[in-house]
Amino acid sequence: MKLFPWHPPQTPVPPVQAEARCPICDCVKQEILECGRTTFVTGPSRSHAEIQNGRKFHCSACGHIWTSWMSKDLKNVSALYDGIYKETANESVDVNFRSAYQLELLTLALLASGKKKPCLDFGCGPNSSVALMLNKLGMPTQCCDISNYYPYDNEVFFRHSADARWHNRFGGVVSVDVIEHLGDTLNTWLYFNRILKPNGVMYHIFPTTIHYGLDHHYITNAFHLCIFSEQSLRLLCDKTGFEFRGFVPSKIPSKDPTLQQIFHFEKTREV
């Protein structure tokens, strides 16, 4: 029985056959989605022709959507986003609307871990104050990001790197509008597995084709590098030692389907 609602695209996107390898199922049969030029082409991102073209791959087997233009070098990625948003040291600490969702997700993770195991806000952006506040209240939380401008203290708020510095440390990992920006999704989820304790939980908010058709701007945005289908999400969980436990309804009112439902995962094995 199908668990998720499917909303077909209102406007069909004409496919073009291409050869590539799906990062989730390794299938080499793909379609190219011509998504059009993104509006976020500024700073260092101008040098990437793929952003101008808005081209993405759509796996014919598992339905996963991805693009390969983003560098896997985190230094290059952080410089790219810093150039796009033109952040400064002063602007980088300004909170945005996602802070309310980050608080909600961190609360869920802390409750699931008995408020005794540290929880991580992964890709917190300018909202590090949420984890810092909870930590001061005696609830063990940390946060990380990749920007060059944030005021890291390297303890509660640290700059993310791919090494497993926090091996088996956290009881929970959360993120809001981060997963779709990952250029190396498989290795990032393997990183989540390494830093989580046994039976650790994850709560994430991110757009997928579970909620949107192929023509939706969340799907076509060039900086959304990784868009899951139901099948590709389950395949990723199988490969990385997680079980999808369903959706948790958000208590924050919103008309956006992405913000209405929180993805809940549990670590079931080491990989």
C-alpha cells in the first residue's frame, strides 16, 4: 500500500534521454529535466554553466532527482553560498523563520533521547541561537554549518567537516531545509550514522516529489541538488542503516506541505 500522497505535475516536463549514474540506486538510465535558469545566479556561482541551464537528472528506476554541478569540497561550497547571499559577519547572526522549526525538531529529538543525549542541529544557518539557548537551559544541543562567517566556538557551535569528530556522540540529528542542498547525500547520511548513538533519531524537513510535482519550484531550483522520491528515500535508508518511521505533524501552522510534515528516521544498525 502506498504511504504517501502523490501530486502529479500540472505541466509535463519533456524528458531527454541521457547517461549518468544515480547516486542512490546506481541505475544508468536517466532523463534530463530542463528546469530553466535559476534566479539565484550571483557571486562565485556565475562560473557554473549548469546553474545557468538548470539541468537535472531524473532516475528512471527509483525516481531520484539530482544534479552534479556542486563541488564536494566543503570549502568551495561554503564560498559559493557566501557569495550568493553576500553574508557579512554582522548579517550572519540574524535569525530567520526556520528558527521556530529548528526549535520544534530539536525538542522532538531531545524528548526521544530522554534529554540526556546531545542532539545536533545540522546546517543551522544563521539560527545557531536556538541550540545555544537550549544548551544554556541544560538541554545538551550543538549546531554546525559550513559558512565562513559564522561565530563558531568549536564546541556548541562548530564548522562542519566530513570527519567523524563526534563519533557515536549524538542521540538525535535534525535539519530544516538542508537535505535538498547536499551534493553528496549518501556520504552525508553515512556520516549521520557514524555520529549517532545506537537507536539515535533524526527529524528532517526537506522537499521531495512525495509532496510536489516535477514542475514545482522546489524541485526545479538549481540549488536543490537532491530531491527524493518515496522509493529513493527508502533505498538511501537501507544503504545507510536507517529506518523511516513516518511523518510527525508539525505544530506550526503552514500551507506549505514541506513544513506540515516532519520526516522521522531511526538508526537501526551500524554501517
